[in-house]
Amino acid sequence: MVGLYGVISYIVARRRNEIGIRMALGAQRGQVVSMVMREAGRMLVIGILAGAVLSLVAGRAASSLLFGLKPYDPLTLAAAGVLLAVIAALASFLPARRASRLDPLVALRYE
């Protein structure tokens, strides 16, 4: 959660001018929050898919080494994915909200 929060905060800070221009041209706060959350959601989907594939591969490798270990458990994978999605939404909402409260004039003078 801390890592995702840091990455999203960094992305928002790097795009400060773009967000300021969007808000100066009339973008609503909800649109800015939606833009940042969509970007975080894209990263989340890629991460969950990659993690699921890697966990299935690692599970198969571990099942050959350990007696009685199932190579995959769909309920556990689904629960982990849902938990990660909730944590990612919480970690992404704070930078998204901060971006939506950005003053366009301050953002444009930033550089």
C-alpha cells in the first residue's frame, strides 16, 4: 500500500502542470480524480494479472517439492485479488484527491 501510494503520488507530482492546465480549461474535480484512479486501476489490473500468473507457476513448482500442497486455490487467488484492489483504491484515492484540489495558477507557475 505504501509503495503504490508513493508511485501514484510521484505520478501526480510529475503531471502537476498537465493537471493544472486541465483544471484551468474547465476540468471538474471529479474528472481529475477519475483520471488518476483510472491510471492506478490500469496498473492494478496489470499487477494482479502478472501476480496471478506468477503465483500459479510458483505454486506448481512448490507442489512438486512439498507433499500435499495444491498448485492453486481459486478462492485464495480471488480473495488476494480483491484485497489488493481495495488496498490499491485506498492508496490511490489520497493522491487523486490532492490532485483535484490543486490550484491551476500554482500548478502553472510550478516550473
